[in-house]
Amino acid sequence: MQVGRMTQPIELIIEEPALGSFVWRLLETDANGANPKVLRDAFDPADTYEAALAAGQRALHSEIRRRAPAQPHAQGA
């Protein structure tokens, strides 16, 4: 699958707002990587950094797929 170049970078960050409580957040920036705005964030905190990272990566991949242009369907012979 070929995905076109994204013009608005998305950054995945993991934060620990309370000891042992980790949340992910997707930030969308302008084309220069400045002026970050929250695009999506975790509904519930995770118990570990790794779990929050995995959940954030799934959300990031979902967002990339959502933004990808529709692929033409192969025609059957």
C-alpha cells in the first residue's frame, strides 16, 4: 500500500500525569512541525508506559489509514 505524503505531521507522545498512570496523545502540527494541537488522546490511562505506547501506536496507525486516499478495488476477470 502506498500512502501519499502527509502535509500535517502527527506526533505520538506518552505522558505520566500521575505516578504509574500513563496516557498517550496524538498531536497534529502545521507543515513546519509547529503549533501542536491535540488530535486524539487516551480515554483511560494505562498501567505501564509500554501499554500506553502500544495503544497510542494503534491510534496513530488508525489515523493514518483514515487519512489515506481510497485505494481502487481490483476488477475481477
